Amino acid sequence: METDSGQPWLCGKFVRDEPTQAALCAFTAGLLLNFIPVRAIVLILTGLLLRAGRPALIFLGLLKVSEFFRRKNNITLAHHD
């Protein structure tokens, strides 16, 4: 199955040229997906991201508030000169 640009769709050329190696690659990928707990890794990374996200958002919010007050202070100082 070819795309409009003439390039093989996904890895069809590899499968046609090297069927044994393609089957071995597919078998190896299947074994890895069965042995590696992908779901657990995704859940752990999501939990870490959510736990780290809250303090990061608070920190960024404080930076913005600080920037706002510094700008406001610079404007008022400029009017007094």
C-alpha cells in the first residue's frame, strides 16, 4: 500500500524485503511489551507530573505577581522623576 508521495506505508517495504527479520522484530516487540509494565510506568510518570505540577504552577504564579509589582513600581518611580 503506497501513499500519494510514493513512499511505502509504514514499514511495508521492510516486511516485503526482509520477512524473517520483520517477523523477528515483531515477536521481540511483543515480548518487550508483555514484560515491561507500560501501564504502571505511565501511571507513575503521570502521578509524578501531577505532584510536581502544582508547586511549579504556584512558583510561576509567584514569579508573575513579582514581575507585575516590579513593573508597577517602575512606572510609579518614573512618574515621580
